[in-house]
Amino acid sequence: MVAGHNEIVKGYETLPDEELWARARSHDGDAFGELFERHADAVYNHCFRRTGSWSVAEDLTSVVFLETWRQRQQVAFHGESFLPWLLAVANNAIRNTNRSIRRYGRLLAKLPNPVAIPDQSEEAIGRIDDERAMRGVLDAFNQLSVLDQEVLSLCDWAGLSYEEAAAALDVPPGTVRSRLFRARARLREVLTAGAQDESEAPETPKGRES
């Protein structure tokens, strides 16, 4: 029986997302687990890029899958991938980060981190450097409108197509296309202005030598 069960679980790797979700809704934990394994990294990276914090991204990734299960009667597929729906849930969670994490606080405390991170000094330094760099980008990114932020992050950072991003945002694909063009231009303007401000800033006086 155990061997047969393992064979079935292994076979889940070839099933499309929609079939896995149908099984998950029938309380098939292995199917839900396969969906998690398939998309957790993408959700995790999306949450990191929007928050600039690995630890917050870890919590939000768990929140996304918990909230998706809570809303399982409302889940709708647009195309073959489950990812647009998950990133739509992620965007909602990101907008209400503190409230989202508080809502699932007890469950989050019991769950393992969605992405295993080696506990090594070089890894820790890399995570700090990533956060510092991402927060620098977010200083400019957060000057965009919310819709422009979401269109840019879904298409350019998460790699969704116009149609997938439109499904996640519940807007027409044409809106995604036009907003993405404007968002890219606006972000370039903000980044260029920031670079000019830094170059024109007065040099910090050096301390006296002893």
C-alpha cells in the first residue's frame, strides 16, 4: 500500500494545476502539497520583491496558501496555471501585510518556513545585501501608483503574460499593456532622478586624522 501511494504522489508531478486543485478541494493533501512545491518559490520571490524583507516574504508565502485554501470556493483558473490566482492573493496580502500576518499568526507559528534557507554566515550576509538592494529599488518603486506597482511586479518581476496579469488584477489585457508601458517609463524617470540627486549631493566631510 505504501509503495502504491508513493507512486500516485510521484505521478502528481505531471498533472496540470487545475487537476491538482480539483483533487486538493476534495481534501487530497498530496495534491495541495504538489501545488505548494510547484509555486511557493515564485510566490516567495514576488513577496520579497514587494516588501524587501525575506522574513516577511516567508510569512506572506504561508499566508497566501492559507488564504487560498480559505477562499477555495472562489478560486477561478484563467489558463492552465494556478500562479496568477496565487499572486493576486499575494498582492492583497502585501497591501495589508501586518493584518494578514496577524490573522494567521497562530498557524504561522506552527508552520515551517516555506523556503529552506541554510543557516550559514555567508547566506545571512547575502540575505542582508539582497534586502538592502531591494529596498533601494522599492524607494523608487513605491512612488508609482498601486496599479502600476502591481502590473510591473507581475509582468516584469514574476514573468506573467499580459493575459495572466489581467486575470490576477481583474482588468482587461489592454489595460495591463498600457499601464505596463507607463509604469516602466515612470520608474525609469524616478530612478534617473534619484541617481542625479545622489551625484549632486555634497560630499560628506571626512573626519580629522589623529
